[in-house]
Amino acid sequence: MEKHNAHSHDAHGESHGSLKSYVIGFVLSIILTIIPLVVVMNDMMGETATVVLILAMAILQFVVQLFFFMHLREEKQPRWNVMALVLGLIIVITIVVGSIWIMGNNVIG
């Protein structure tokens, strides 16, 4: 019979975060959500500055999710995960920028 203990998952190459890591990630996610919410609700900045703040907080939120919940840095070969992430980001950015460009240059008549 195989013993099931805390180390049995590690033998199969699975990586799990600690409670401390999850709590830190959760708290950072909450903070990065509340900051733009407070700025928008209280009209604390101009329109351009608010958009820049929201985008910056979204990027930071993305990084927090990758490192604290998806364990990007804890893999045996994180290079492959990073390469797949970069390819995905290139595809998403191409779609978003292309869509904005098409919508902005769509002249009828």
C-alpha cells in the first residue's frame, strides 16, 4: 500500500503554494482592485490618468495571479511556461490592438 502524506504530491512533480503565499496573493489582489475603484468612485484623477491607473493595476493584478496562484516561478522548467505565456500575450495584444485599430478606422460612406 502506498502511504499518502504531504510529500506524496511532490514526488509526482506537482507544486502547490503555501497558505501564506495564497493569503499574500489574495490580499494583494484585493488592494489592487480597491485602488482603482476608490479613484473612479471619488473622481480623484483626470480621465487619462484614471485609464492609465486602471491599466497599471490590471497588469499588476495579472502578475500577482501568475506568481501567487499559478506558481509560475515554482516549476522545474519555468522557461517553457514563460514562453507559452509570452506567446499568449502576443496573440491577445494583437487581437486587442487590431480590434481597436479596426474600430477606430471604420469609416462608413
